[in-house]
Amino acid sequence: MPEQDGDAKSPVITIKKYANRRLYNTATSSYVTLDHLAEMVKEGAVFVVTDAKTGEDITRSVLTQIIVEQEAKGQNLLPIKFLRQIIGFYGDSLGGVLPRYLEHSMDSFSQHESDMRNIMQNTFKGLVPMERMEEMGKQNVALFENAMKMFNPFAQVDRSADAAASPARPAPESGKSEDIDELKTQLNAMQAQLAKLVKDRE
């Protein structure tokens, strides 16, 4: 069954991909390009891409291809270090947790999108709402922490129990925990860059 996302009430558009790599929008009965699909995503349209011959859901691979093309055009949103970290999680036991973590983090970022746009606009008008930027940063950190607790609800209880039993014992090292922290740092850096831009214009 094709994987779906977005609002369940929104009509799901089926895009068929043929052997010649052409994409066919069944809703408009016309052929489309990856650029067209990118615009549909930005407009909030929900679609699935299926192989015209087998009916296999290939939405994920097509969306990934759109990202590759967008990156090739010069607007690089994905840092090289971040890409290396993502690749490192393939085949890892935490690979099943990472997608939910990234999705939760991007949801948090999107929730503040309008606020950040207003901040950028107000910056050029001479207004500097630094307090609001700091508040959003704190909210994002809290959401990230809550997300990790959701993935492992017993972790905090276990840590508290261990601390009570032997408070002087150092916490065990975990390479993948450090990787998760690094991902959090990468995402928080988005907020920091905006804050720096506002500060520089004071």
C-alpha cells in the first residue's frame, strides 16, 4: 500500500513513473517533471509516486531525487557533515529511531517558521526582537529533549536510579548518543544563525 502523509482529508494525487523515467500526473492527465513535483510539495499537495508497471510505491526515492536536484542548483540546505552522519546511521540499531527524531525536529522548526520569517522582516525594519529568538530556541531544545524521552521513556528513570546508587560513577560512554547530540547541535545551529544575523544588525 502506498505510503501517505499530510492531511488525511486532502486528496492524494497519484503520479505514475514509466520506464522512460517520465512522470504522469493522473489528476491533471499530463506529464510533469521533478520541478513540478517540487512546486507541488511547496504548495502542500499530497501525492504518491508509483511504478507504472509494478505499482510499487517509489515516493521516497523520487522525493530524494528532488532533493538531490535542488542541492545541485546551488541552494545547499544539507551540510556535508550532516549527510555523513545520516549515512553512518544506515544499518545501525538507531536507524529506526532517527527518522522519527528528525521528523519531530523539523515539525518543531516548521511550527516556528512564521515567527522566524517575521523576525527576518522586522530586522530590515530596524526592529530586533532578540527575546523572541531566544524563547524559540529554548522551546526547540525542550521539544528535542521530549522527543528523545518519547523514544526511550525509561532512560531518564534508569539514569536517576543509577545516580542514586553510585553518584560518583561516571556515565557510560555512547558513541551514538554523541551522534544524536551532534544532530541536535546541527538543528539548533539554524536558530543560532538567525540570532546572529539579528544581532549583527543592531
